[in-house]
Amino acid sequence: MNNKNFILLKKKNNISGKINIPGSKSISNRILLISALSLGITKIKNLLISDDTLIMIKCLKKLGIKIKKKKKIFFVYGNFIKFLKKNVKLFVDNAGTLIRPLTSILSFMKGNYILYGSKRMNKRPIKDLVSSLNNIGMRIKYLKNNGFPPLLIKKGKIKTNIIKIKSNISSQYLTSILISSVLINKFKEIIIITNNNIVSNSYINITINLMKLFKVNVIKINNNVFKIITKEKYISPGIVKIEGDLTSASYFLASSVISKGPLKIKGIIKNSIQGDVKFLDILEDMGAKINYQDNELEIYYNKIIKNFNIDCINFPDLAMTLLMLSLYSNNISLFKNLYSWNFKETNRLNAMKKELNKIGAKINIINRNDILVIPPKYIKSAFINTYNDHRIAMCFSLLSLNNINKLGSNILIENPKCVFKTFPNYFKLFKKISK
Ligand SMILES: O=C(O)C1=C[C@@H](OP(=O)(O)O)[C@@H](O)[C@H](O)C1
Ligand SMILES: C=C(OP(=O)(O)O)C(=O)O
């Protein structure tokens, strides 16, 4: 073990203070990408600055998009549905919000592109998206393993306006097709058909909302059929302010619930377009008192945390935070529909099971989809491996907190820098509010 490569979170009693939540990853990367494809300059306020967004900026620059930063505002000079550079090799690291949308966009750009990522990215499936695009005439090849990045994307010829896309592994495939559809000029309208149960459907709402902000309407024929009119193109709205990230906020909301707050959180709004806003309802249903102001809320909770029986299909990221809360209850919890955890930054089903065992919880994974959690009587002190997964690092930090029903423990977290993917100053803020 490298002595510098971990952080020790000592058992703590109190949470209090005020924090600012950084911009949403999902919104930041979509806004950067759509701004690059739009007519006009977009000024972006409160853009998340983290590994996932910096790598997006780097890729867009390599594709010929001018992006400048003045004070805290980013200026993206849109190139109206074209990238100037036609032969480019792009490193996408482990950012799903980058490789998935870019795969479709670049396939319509009439160039030669290579998309390659981290070791883990080579294990995150992309077959359903690539097959869908190749079926309509695009030319995407796998450079290593069938169904996985890296990808070689060449000039294709679109032959139909009906695109079928399976969305039960990741919603990012459908997001990718939706965002890129307006690049197709050969047909007046594009019909996109997906399967019935779209996983992580709330992220599709983010996509549709942001496309609308840039003047492209996604017409929802029904829950799994969408229509895009291709003469509608992206027009910059001028200035965009990114909402705070609700998944990032979830760790602080949960901290306050475990340790009775009160906590002020700045940057999140009640009528957010992010699906993880659902957490605020869940917490209010549990009895949390939340006072909302414009761009800020204050949360307070003083009840015993009960067990959960909850369908997580729409909020796989938030589900990790919910699972941590369930460890402070006395009863068994069930978290349903987390099949997509198999394909994230790591295999989260296996990783969470292994690490939760260390703190004394018993985990039963049913059909690689549902998780039964038997909480520990006492949270044991543990050295937590993060598997380079930012969310594992962030959610396990919560177990250092004492609750009225159950005490936390000293928690050592390996490779804490993995939080740079979405929340670089997470541990600094966590230490600031926990005493
Ligand atoms: O589109 C997005 O911004 C995201 C969609 C979700 O992924 P899946 O659709 O792959 O579940 C989510 O887990 C990820 O953090 C961000
Ligand atoms: C799954 C995640 O990221 P990605 O956008 O890389 O899919 C995540 O942030 O939890």
C-alpha cells in the first residue's frame, strides 16, 4: 500500500455548516457538446471542472472547436453541426457522457476518427449503440474486442430515417442518437424507436430539456418512440447557467440525515431537470425538514432511518447513496433494478458487495439486478478499495458518521483522488462540514 494513496476519515459526531455544490456533470458535458454543435457563442456559467468535463473540452478542441475561459465563464464558439477536424484520435478516459454521444456524432461527420479510453472503458459495452448505427449505414469498427471500445469510425452513408436503439444497458445510447439526429440532412424527420423499459430514463429527460434550450424539439410519440425534425438545428441561447449536481449533493444531504444536520447546501434547485432531484422527495417522505430558498436549501433530520424497498431503475447513481443510508437502519432493505451497475466505472455490484462486507453488512445480489442488504449491527472500521470509482469513494465516506441509532467508524479510503472524475474537492468539503 502506498502510504499517500488513501484518506483517513475519523469517526465523527456532527455535521453542520454551508457548502456549495459544483455544477452537474450530466448537464455540463451535454451543454459543452451541444454548444460546440450550435450556431453562435455559448457562455457557460458554473460549468463543472472535473476529469470528465476537462476531457470533453480537450476532445472538442481537438475536433477544432474554440473554447476559452474568462474569469469563471467558459465561452464555446459553436461551429454549427460540423467539426473542422476530420482525422482525429480522441482519448475519452472513462467518461460515459463523452464516448457514447461522440460515437453517433462522429459517425455522421464524414471523417476518420478513433475513440479510445481507459482500461475500464474497454470493458464498458457499446455494442447496442454501434450496431444501431451500423444498421442504418454507418461504419464503425471495434479495434480490440467485439462490442467494446476502442472504436474506429469512418464515413458512412445513411440509408433509412428509422433508428432502432436498445436502451436496457445504458440510457446514454439513446441520448447519443437523440443529440446527433439533427446532423442528418438526408431525411426531413428521424424516427427513433427504443425498447419498452429504458434504463436511467431520467437522464433522457435531461437530454430532451437541454436540446430544447438550444431550439431542437424532441417529439415524444410515446414512451419509446421519438421524432426529430432535422431542419431544426442547434441555436445557442447565449448564456447558460449549469445547475448544481444533485448526485454530488446526495452525499451531503445523506450526511446531514445520518448526523442530524443542519446543513445549508447552495447550488441545487427544487425544480431541477436532474432525475436525482427525487432524493429530496425521498428524504421528505422519511421525515426530513427541507427549507428551500432560490438556489439554496437547508436540511434537518432527527428520526431513525428506516429500511428501503425501492426500484432504482431511474437513479442508479443515487442508489449508491440510498444504500449507505440503509446501513444505519435495523432492517433488511431491497434495491431493485440495478443491472446497469455491472457496466459503470467498475462492476459496482461486485465492488459494493465486497466493500460492504468489510464494514459488516451482508449483501445478496439477485439475478445481477437486485440487491438485498442486511445492515450490520455495528459499522466496522475498514480499509475501502475504490476500484477507481468516484462514487464508491464518496459514498463510503458517509460511514464515518455517527447516527442516533448506530455509530459510524474510522474509514480509510484508498485512491481518494478518483473523486476527480466528478467532484475534485469532495473530501475537502466533507472534512469542512463533519466534526
Ligand atoms: O447520461 C448521463 O448523464 C448519465 C446516465 C447514467 O448512465 P446510464 O444511462 O449508463 O445508466 C448515469 O449513471 C451517468 O452517471 C450519467
Ligand atoms: C456512471 C457514471 O458515469 P459515466 O458518465 O461515465 O457513465 C457515474 O458518474 O456514476
